[in-house]
Amino acid sequence: MTSQQGGGRQPTGIRDVARLAGVSVASVSFALNGQPGVADDTRQRILAAAAELGYRANPQAQALRRGRTTTYGLVIRNFSNPFFLEVLTGAERAASDAGATLLLLDSHYSADREHLLVREMAAQRLAGLAIAPVGKGESLRLWQELRPGTPVVALNAAVEGIPGVSRVHPDNAAGVELAMRRLAELGHSCVAFLSAPRGLVADPDRLRHFRRLARLLGVQPVVMRSPLTITDVRKAAGTLLARPDAPTAIITNSDYTALGIYKTARDLSLRIGPDVSIIGHDDLATSELLDPPLATIRLDGREMGRALMARLLGGEGHGDYVAPVELVERASLQAPGLPTSWDAIQPGLATPARDPPPDAAPAPPGPVRPAHDVRRYRTTVSVT
């Protein structure tokens, strides 16, 4: 950015600095950019002249001249999801420490808009790009075509079959397994899994793990496909939970979308926990404040942001970053409840508990689990 000298005067330019220092424009350029070819005393005179005039080089103009810049792009698919704020915080701090700038853009879950943003950033010659893509990641291929040789990182996406792309994502296999095994232990026999519509899914590996574990654990799987907005998730959950054979648990793709299921459950007078268990993903700071507190898969979004930026700054060769995960058990995760009266029982869905004989000894109490029980799944950060 250039400075203004007075309200109506023209911005100070490099020629003004050269005139005051008594040197050529080329010498000023060399001195201000730390390049050789300028004597030390001349360099000091140029720096003093620039300081006196308040001159600063225009970084965008420099980038155009050199064909490179220190500005990087980050395109996400849903800025309404607070998880991406955590990722952005970590990435922005890493960029600032490196003297780089991070440009954030939202595709609003539109592949067309995502491609448009990629073209615009390529035209500005950004130094690298990270994308939380929509679908299979065709925008990553587009960036490679438009800006060959510059780094590109896929955030929260499987992105299979695209060479030269670093990936930063949670350990999806571990996250799904933690949720499914705990639900099976609690006695859930029918579990739903929230997924984006076909064509928009960026992490199909989570759905594959869900189906595999359902077969392994003898759990009936139900896939609930919906655009990942609160309004759309509420509609999909309303249709699903109103069914007579509704699942007793739902695994969501994020804590953000879990909120939509909470609202729908209450609309249907369902108790979250006893009537329908809900497991989120990301462990947002607000998740334990919900009523009841949300069980979730915890991961470090800020560390993912730092890992993302490290791969942009370092270019290729850093490989993938797989974020460790853990299950945080809260009150939204419970054993499926039994109907409270014979009239509420539907054939084939549950078997009522019969009243014990009057002289029967009381059943021993079950184990009491803390309200915030964290089950860690030992995963490692994979850097290949």
C-alpha cells in the first residue's frame, strides 16, 4: 500500500524515493527488496528517504511483476459451521508467523461457485490454495491446471486419485468406530448416519466405515442424506424420526448439524438420550452447553489449521495430516429407553420389561459413568 501525502496529493511512488535519495529507480527497488547490487551507504540513504516520504511498496504490484505472492487462499464449503472458525484461527496464526496473508472465501456448498473462486484466485496468482471441497474435489484439479507447481491442500476431504494434493482431515475410521462400538455396547440395534447428498459428499470414507461397522456389529444402518444446513437437516430428521421403525441413535457429520436434530426431536416430543441418542463431531465449545450436553467426536481444529498452513508454506513433500480423535460421552448418548406403557409398544420394536415378583431382590446398580467421559482412540499423526 502506498501512503497519502496530504489530502489531495498523489501517493508517494518509487520515483519520489529515487529522486530524494539521488539514485536510480532500479537501485531503490534493489534496496527495498533486500537484493544485492547496492552499496551499504546507498542502501541506508534509500531506506531513510523511503521512511521520510512514508513510502511502502505495493505488494500486489510486486506480485504481478514477479509472478508470485505471499498470499494464500482458503475456500470452505460452509462458513456457518463454527468448526471452520477453529481451523481458520490456527491457519491464520501460522500464516502471520510466516509473514504470509490468508484469504478466506466460502463456496456455500456450490461446486459452480467453488470453481469460480478458484479461477479468481488463480488470476490473482496466489501462492497456494487449500479447499474444503464440494464433492470429489474437481476444483483441486482446476487449481493444478491454472497454477501448476503451486501447493494445494484438501481439507476434510478424501480426494482420492489426485496426485500432488496434501490432505488434512480427521481420523475418520477411528471416529466412526468409536461412535458405532459405543452405541452397540449400549444396545442400539438401528443407527442412522447423516451424510450430504450424493455428488456433494467430500468424505465418502466415513459412510463406508459406517456401513462396514454396521455389518460387523450387527446393527441396522440407516443413511440420512440431506443438505448440511440446519433447516434441511431438521426436515430430514423430522421424516426419519416420525417413522414407526425410527432409529434409536443418529451419528451426525458435525456438532453444527446436530443442533438441527435436537430441534426436531423436541418438536416431536422425543427425549434426547433415552428416546434418540445423538453423537456429534468436532466438539465445539458450545456443545457441552446444549440441553442435554452433546456427546461428540473431539479433534483439534486449530492444529488442523496449522497443519494446513504448514503444507501451503512448505509446498509439496509434507504429505497428509490425520488428526487424532476421541469420543466425549455426554448425556445425549444413552442406552435406548423402553416404552413406559403397554400401549406405547409396537410389535417387533421392543419387548417390555415385566414387573418382578414382590419378593425379588432388587437388581444391582449398573456402573455410573461420569457426565463427561472421554474415550480416547489411540491414533497417530500420519506424515508421509
